Amino acid sequence: MSELILTLNAGSSSLKFALFRAGLADAPAHLRGSLTGIGAEPRLKAKDEEGRIVFEQEWPEGAGPGDAGAAMQAIVARLSQAAEGEKVIAVGHRVVHGGLSHVEPVFVSDALVADLERLNPLAPLHQPHNLAGIAAARAAFPQARQVACFDTAFHRRHPFVNDTFALPRALYAEGVRRYGFHGLSYEYVAARVAQDRPDLAAGRVVIAHLGNGASMCAIRDGRSIGSTMGFSALDGLPMGTRCGQIDPGVLLYLMSAHGMDAAAISDLLYKQSGLKGLSGLSHDMRLLLASESREAGEAIDYFVFRVRREIGAMAAVLGGLDALVFTGGIGENAVPIRARICEALDWLGLALDAARNEEGRGDIAAPESRVRVLVVPTDEERRIAGHVRRLLEKAV
């Protein structure tokens, strides 16, 4: 009986999963898929490593899985058929927030879950659903080892000046500091750059994780030394529905002039802002690029402007720039967005090759560019599986 590692990335209305052979560290996922539309119109789909559909299922609105537990049951039922004769020995979970204490992947325990629940207010869009996924997986796979892998861990060794706010020291000691997120993605991409371009990995690299969630990370010698995200997953770049950087005075104004409480402000900043709020149309960059509306164009303009601005900031953190790396759904696929971001960065010595940008693979910089520009697809699931293997080996 072959042994498998299952990885889970649980969100508010989706659950992404992948199966990896436990003994094949460098192999691609044996199977990967997602269950989307949880609580609305659920759709389950999985493909094998060749891209062939292994199973697919849809439910009408109001039917099918309504929460993470039901979603897990639906996935397990189909995985049991697809992986007959195989055994899931461990489940790796993406957990967005690890707080101050958790800087390495760790086996899940009741005490760990209780500790992570206290961090729910710091990542309300993600943490509760990550923990619901853990609960569902523990019930579905009681004999498997459960492993939590933290998005914040990659950034926990920042220099103090990149880690603090200019607030009283007591708040810093309490944990009010810059955590940074998307760490599993940055870990994977940085490792890929080190493998494929060790000459660049040893230098000053900015990785732009651009998607529905968006952030940037300044990396030197493979280490994160700066991030656009801060105390929460709201800061920095504008995102699909999140606002990005905002003057705290705006929040005080909304409280005093509009009578908004914490719940109303949270809903505004997390779910009604970003590309969705600016365009009044959608959070999906593909739809905005296809739209002819002025508001959609202005939302794209703002997104591009903020990315350029933060590239400059991250280059300042690093003291220069040797490579810019695009990843994430927008970073990997939106050719015109990459072009617009890069066209105003000639002052950094960066020049894009239009034909290579259209291809969207590898190094897309012009030969004369002093800064290399790479497109590297991220694979958080593979990184999680790697962490699980290492923990299992240590536990033997």
C-alpha cells in the first residue's frame, strides 16, 4: 500500500487540496483540485499530474457542502475512490497566522489549535477557515499526522526596523508588529530561484505575489527582510476586495462621522474595497481588463501604480535590485499588467522584452536589462508537502 501526503488550503468558500507521494520528494502532485462555492453553488474538480480530470461534481444552489466539514466529507469520498489501495499518512495545512510563537511547521495538537484560535481577529478572512479545515481533517483522517504550516513564519526574522510600528514599546511586546504573509508562496518561489538562478538568489530579489491577495517581499540571500503586508493581511498593495495601505485617520473619520463600528469597518476593508470597490464591477483582474468602463480602468491604474511604488520601496530596503519575480494568479498570467508595471521602472535599469513577456515563462527581461525579471509559478501545496516530509522524518 503506497503512502500519501494530503495538503489542504481552506478558505471562506473554497478548499484546495493536493495529494503527493510520501516517498517522492521531487515529484509533482499526484492529484490536485478544489471545492469552490461552498455554501452557494459548490463545484468539486480534481486533475492528475498530466492535467486530466480525475473527478468532477457540481451541486445546485442550496445543495451540497455548506461548510468546511461537509466539504471535507465530499472530498474524502471522492479521494477514497481515486486513491483506492493507498493511505493518507499525513495532512499538511496552510495556516495564515502563526503569531509570535510559531516560526516553523509543527504537528497539530489541541493546545496548538487553542493558541491559533486566539489569532482569528488578526486574519478574519482566513484563520477561522484554516482551523475549520484542520478540525475536519482530524475527523476524516484520525490516524494521520496533522501538520500546520504558517504563512507568517518566513518573515519572522525581519530586522527590528522592518518589524515595528512607531507605537509605544509595550504594544510591540504584546505582539502589535509587522508579520507579513504569503510566506509559503515566497518560500517556494525563493527556493525555485535559488535552484534555477543561484547567481540571482544570492543578491537582492523582490518577489511580487500578485493575485486576489497581493503582497511583495524583499529577499536577500534567500531571507525575507521586508514585506508590504504588516500586522494584518490588509496592508500594502490593493487586492481583490482588500484596501491595502490606508491612512488610519480615514478609519477614525468613519467611526466618528459615519458611526461605523469595528464589524462594519472590517467588512468594508476586507470585503468591499480593493479592485472590487474601486471598479464597482469585480475583484477579478480578467474581467477588469476586458471591461471598457472608466472605473475598471482606474482600478487597474491604481493597482499598477501601487505595485510600482512598492517595488521602489522594496528596492530601497534592499539597497538596490538584481531581480524582480512575478508570481500569483495576476503575476503569472496577466501579460499587460506585467508590462505596465515594468514600463516605468527604467530608472532601476529594468527593461522588459515584449515577446518574452507574452510567453510568460522564465526570464522575460531584455538582454540589456540590468535587472532580471522572472515569472515563476508558485506552488504552496508542494512547499507544504515538503515541510510535512521533513517533520515526519524527524519524528521517526
